[in-house]
Amino acid sequence: MPFPTSTAVLLALSCLSIFVELQSLAQVSPPLLPPEEVEALGKLQNTGWNVERTSCGSPQWRRTIADDIECNVTCDCSYGSGTICHVTNVVVKGFNVTGVLPPELGNLTRLTELDLTRNYINGTLPSSLAQLRNLTTLSLLGNRLSGTIPSQIGNIATLEALVLEDNLLGGPIPRSIGNLRRLKRLLLSANNFTGSLPDSLGNLQNIEDFRIDGSSLSGNLPEFIGNWTNLDRLDFQGTSMLGPIPTAVSMLTNLTQLRISDLSGPSSVFPDIKNLTKLEELVLRNCLITGSIPDNFGEITQLKTLDLSFNSLTGTIPPTLQSLENLQYTFLNNNSLTGEVPGWVLNSRDNFDLSYNNFTGRAQPSCQQLDVNLVSSYSPSASNSVPWCLRKDLPCPRDPKEHTLFLNCGGPRERFEDENYEEDLTANGRSNFFSVSERWGYSSTGIYLGNVDADYLARNVFGHNVTGVYSTARLAPQSLKYYGLCMIRGSYTVKLHFAEIMYSNDQTFSSLGRRIFDISIQGEVVRPDFDIITEAGGVGRGITEVFDNVTVEGNTLEIHLFWSGKGTTAIPDRGVYGPLISGISITPTYGVFFAFTELRGLDLQTGMFTLRQIKYATHNFDPENKIGEGGFGPVYKGMLSDGGVIAVKQLSSKSKQGNREFVNEIGMISALQHPNLVKLYGCCIEGNQLLLVYEYLENNSLARALFGKQENKLKLDWQTRKNILLGIAKGLAYLHEESRLKIVHRDIKATNVLLDKDLNAKISDFGLAKLDEGENTHISTRIAGTIGYMAPEYAMRGYLTDKADVYSFGIVILETMSGTSNTNYRPKEEFAYVLQEQGNLLELVDPELGRKYSKEEARKLLNLALLCTNPSPTLRPPMTSVVKMMEGKAPVQAPIIKRGESDASSADARFRAFQTLSQDSHTNISNVSWESSDPGQKSISMVDAPWTMNSSAVSKDDHDDDASHLSQPSSSTRLL
């Protein structure tokens, strides 16, 4: 882990002190640096050096502060009989030197080593470096260098090591590099090079270490690598080059490390590696290899790491692997291996990943045995006796019940975005499968090459300003899969939370990391080359990637994060790369419609509440916590153990349709997410108890705020009323046109509009809604609603469209503007249409507003109300248009109403059937219930909804003063 910035400053001062201390060692006539070399070192910005001609008072000095943090400048003062010095070595590693590489560095002509590893140097590589004709080592790993490699670099014939890893260099690799016949190390990984590798590189017959991971190169893997017979290490990861692996690889008999991954092009058989007996690490991942694993692995006795994952290998595991006594990590996952899993593998204490294969034979008892990962490792044709987690499709071992999942990946239980995110703190990751109650799990594969002891859980070590799930994360070096298990079939919204917390946010080398990986969902790549920092706009910033309409056809939802060899691998340390994820949210975008008998068996975990939790929250349903009485049972206010306040609807056992309604509520409300809709937190099914848990809204209903007893009414100013109406409009627009379900609410009224602590409007009572999906609807189309708010065509003929809600919304506008309930307004002739025709529409405005409102805005809103309540549904605007009108993005046209349509008798005629409904045997409305003892308060309701009261919330008793979730039946009297 790098030193903090303050420490680096102190270390830089230590580097500065080198020159100061050396001056005290000077003789009477100290040797002198040439002026051009003094200038060159002085141009290297922000080192803190005070370079003078006398700074080389000692022939050599070295100062190493810590591993990878070093400041050493070496002089050779043997020139001119000891009177002239030349700088031969400049090593400044990990000091966060900034600025650019000055062209004057070319004046250090005696320089043999220039090592500026892990700093913050910008700009390009100056071509003047070609003047360093004695240079043997040039290392600039871990900086911000961009541009191309100047072709003049190929003129440094003495160069033995060229290390340019982890920069931003691009363009083609210059052919002149092939002129560096002495070159032993050529490290070009984690840059942006393009094009194919020049054939001239085949001239590098002394090369021992060649790495070029992560650049998008073209062409085939070159055969000229066969010339590199001295090669000790070869890396071609994430280049997207064409396969196959060249046959010339068999000539590299000195190789100890071979890493090739993520090839494109045609498939090929396993390369001939039997002569590579010195191999200690073999990675041939995602290389399109077919056929079987060769039997001659037993000859590679030094092998410690074997990664053949993500190929198309067939056949059995060769027994010769058992003889490899040094083998510690074996990854054969994501192939098509068959046969029986050998017993020696199962008894091994080494890491083995055999997941996602086609094994048959004797079934194993679990998916994780010691350090052997077996998830999805058995053939689909395997017998049903095979445990669920070994089978290919991860079938649910019980009835699938899950429809939500919230995970804090790599972190503890966390309340985040109004949801309870489960903890995910298991530290295992090399070859590991972990699951929780057959509800979710993860599978992690791989080791961090270069740092096998790296953690698989990330913490916010740099102190970034992130909270919630973003302060922790789970990591994986290669492949990380999360599973939503036992999911109900249907469509889901998947939200993935990311925040890069392993790099710093400053001008140090620790900020230069680039983490790049692919995101797949249900086997489809949805975000290739995903870069958290780029997408989030910086380090330490949370970002949520949303994926809609993710279909679960079986019972498993799979999220796969895969490292394809791109990005940096050595910043801030070796082994910092691969997928990182902070949190996962899975919610349904469908109605969760299933039988009540299935609901009773639901495993109550995330999104679910136990009866014990509910009893604790409500003090065992204490009458003091009762805030209302609905058609199916009471509503209670509750407080959870974490301090969260909830509203609990308890469906009464005597309810004839309670079970069905309960299913309706869960499916409908959980599928709908909008700021202006009441949020369903979860449910509880235990014994005969049917409970729904909602968010608690502090300011009760719009009805009580406007029409309640004086001590319960709220003082709603003009702006607040406008905001409330706009919120209702946006919520309805979402229900009608923006949600996938396309829902008609059917009972929009002031009591079904609840107000939170900030007086934001939220629509409740989706239990009365109708899924507008034609023959696929799951909800009865029988009439349900409240007289005084119901559209005429719906009330009289049962004709239901979303325009019925538009009509009801118009009534709510009139009530909100006038401060008068449509159920109690009994004027003689001041009907809204009459007032509009007479030009006296503003007489409807609530006198409590006084003059503190805009007449122009009031006139527009009242005209909009009349547009919405037009007797003809086809002339009512859709709710999206209503929103635009309210936001001033579209004009409001005054409705044209003929006198015959607006007089009192005609207006009353539209509602006459309501007044005699109970005696009219020919009406199409069935199962009408008058849910109030007060004959002046009648509501038509076939299927009740959350918090619909038996008595009005604003009746003459105003019985439930503290209710926060109430619903008020209406009478047949009205403002229209």
C-alpha cells in the first residue's frame, strides 16, 4: 500500500537532503558536474532538489526509504583526474514526482539507469532520450505518460530493460524497438497500443521478459516468439489478438511464467507445451482451446498455478495432475469436462475450481468441499439426486418464492436507499462458492497474480467521502458471479452499485489505477470494458448501473463480472485489478401474482418481515398505535428495531377477498417504484396473519389536510398546493404511460393521496387498480371507486380507461383549489362550469389563500380541472399532457362547454344514477357496498385497497386524528 501524501512529502525532503549533506563531504576542490547535467536534473520538476555543480562530492551515495520508495542519484567522478563528475544513475521511485520529462534529460549522456517508477509524471516521452547512448535501464512504470513511443528509442543500442507499464501510451509499437538487440525486459502492459506487433521484435533474441497485457492489438499471436528462446516470462492477456497460440511456443523451454488470455478468432487444440518443463505458472484462460487436457502435465513438475478456465475443453481430468506436488491453484472452470470428479481432487487441500463443467458419476454432497468449487459442475443429464447447486441451471430445491434481493457486497448489513441490504462478509475468493438459505450466492474464481495474499474484500482505506454500500466492496481477480436463487419467473430490474475505493483521489501514483472489466447479466454482456472511474466521473464516487427487463425463465438470476486482462495491474500495488462491486438490488417489474398457498410458504428474509418483528414494532398491535380501520382490517403505526417507522396493514381474517387482495397488493406495489407512489417495504405471512408493511407518511392524507377538523388541517399555501397536484399528476402519468404494467388506479381521491413530512404527494391504494394488459390482466374489471370522483362512463357503463383517473384527478384539482370537499359542497348555482361560463371561475379559490396566489396560475389550473372532467373521455387530456400543462410546457385551453352541458340540471343528470343506485336493479355495477353508516358518504368498492376506512377520516367525528394512512369514501354531492 502506498504511503499517504504527507509521508511522500517527507520522503521527498529526504531525497533533497542527499545533495545538501554531500556538500559537507566536499574536499577543498570538489569535483564538478558539467553545467548541462546540473540543468537537466534541475528541470526534473518537483523533486525538491537544489542541484549545484558541487553536488557530487561523493563518488556514490544511496538512500532507500522503504520497499518501492527510493531516491538514489549516483555520480562517476573518475573523469578529468577526479575533477569532473557525470551522473550515471537516477532512481526516484514512489516519490510522486510531477511535471513532465524534460528534453534536457538527453544531456545526461553517461546515464546508465533512469528509473522513475510510480510517480505522477505527465506529457510524452521526449525523443532526446535517444541521446542516452549508455543507458541500460529505462523504467517509467506507473505514470501518466501519453502519446506514442518515439522511434528514436530504437537507437539506444545499450538498452537492456524498457519498462513502460501502467501508462497511457498509445499508437503502434515502433519497428525500431527490434533494433535493441541487448533488450532483456520489454514491459508494455496496461497502455493503449494499437495495431499489430512488428515482425522486427523477432530480432530480440536476448529477451527474457515480454509483457503486453491490456492493449487492443490486431493480428495473430506471432510465430516469431519462437526466436525468444531465453524467455522466462511471456504475457499476452486481454489483447484481443487472434489465435491460435502459435506452435512456436513449444520452443520456449526456459519459460517459468506463461500468461495468455482472451483471444479472438477460431478455436484450436491444446498447444504443445510438453517441453516447457520449467513452468511454474501457466495461464491459458479464454483462449478458445478445444479437445482434452494433455496427459504430459506430469512432466511439468515445478507447476504451481494452472489456469485453463473459460475454454471448451472436453474429456476427463488427467490423473497426471495428481503427481504435481507443487501445484497449489488449479482453475478448470467453465469448460465441458466430463467423467467423474476424481477423489484425489476432492480430498486436496489445494485450490481447485471445477465449476461450470459437465461431470457425471457419483454426486458430491455439496458445492464447496474444502477449497474445491463445484457449483454448476454437473451435466444437465445428471440424475435428480444431484444436489441443486451442482446442476447446470441451479434449479430451486423448493418452491421459488424470491422476488427481491438487496446485497451490500463485501460489507455488513446496511440501510441504504430505504432498503435493508444484507451483509456479505465472507472473505474467501480464490475458488469459492457461498450461498445463503438458497436465496442468493456468489462464486469467485482466480488469484491475484503477483500478490496471491491480496484481500477479496475492499475497504475505504483512502478516506473517500462515500457512505452506505459504497464504503465497502467485494473483489475478484478474474471472475465473480452473484446469483439470485429461487427467483419467481418474470422480469426484473437489476441495479448494480459501484464506487472505486482502492485508488486515491490526488496527484499521486496511487490515483492512476484503471479498473476495467465486463458486466454480464443472464449470460449476455451488457457493459463491456466497464470502467468505474470513467462512468462515475472520478474516484470515490458512487454510481448505479440500472438494467431493466431482465428475464428469469428458470429460477436463477446471474450477474457475472469478468476481468478480461485490461486495465492496470500494479497500481497502487501489484495485484490490484479485476472486478469490484459495492451493492446489488433486484426488484420485480411484474406483478408477483401467485397463489395464496404459495405465499404461506414464503421464506421471509429480505423484503419480508416476521410476525415477531411486526409485533415488536407495533407493541403487539397495541390499540394506541392504531391509526385507522380499513375495509379488511386495521392499520397500525410501528417502529422497527433500527428506528425506522412503518405503517402496517393487518388484513382481517373475516375478509372474503383478503387473500386475493393480499396477492394483488404485493405484486402491484412492489413492481411500481416512483417518488409519487406509496412504497411497499414488504409483507408478512405467518399462520393466519396477512400483513403489509408500508412507508409511514407523517402528514396523513390530502383530505385531512384540506377538510379535516380544524386542529388537524394543515395550512397549505399556494405553492404547496401546486406541488401536491403536480406530484399526483406525475404519479398518475407513471401509472398510465411510463410503467411497464400500464395501470388504471380507479379510485383517485383526496383520501388516497398521502403527504410525507415535506408535503410531497404519494398516491396510495393500488389494490383497486386494474392492470391494463388486456387478456393477460390478473385483476377483475368489476367497478371499484368512490361516488363523486368516478367518471360517468365508468360509473354508468363500466367502461374503464385511464381517462377515468384523469376525471378523478380533475375533481381533486377542484377540491385542492377550493379547500372544499366534493362530498360536502352544496351550492345553489355556483357550479364550476357555470362559473367558468360567467368568467367568475376564481370564485372557487379557497378564501384561506387570501390574495397570496397567482390569479393567472389559478385560472389555468381551474381550466385544466374542467378539461380533465369533460363528460367525454376522448376530450380529456392524457396525464403526460396534464403534467406538461402544469409545468408550463404546454398551453391550457379553456374547455368549450355548451350551456346545456353546464347547467345544474344537466350536471346533476350525469350523477342521478348514483343517487338511486341501490334501487336500480338494471345497473351494471355489481356487489356495491356502502361502506359507511352515514348515508351521505357512499363509496363503490368491489375490491378494497390499503387503508380504506369504514368511516370517513374527516367525518363529523374526525375519529382517527393521528392517522397517517386513511382513505375517505365520498358522497354523491360534488363541485361539478
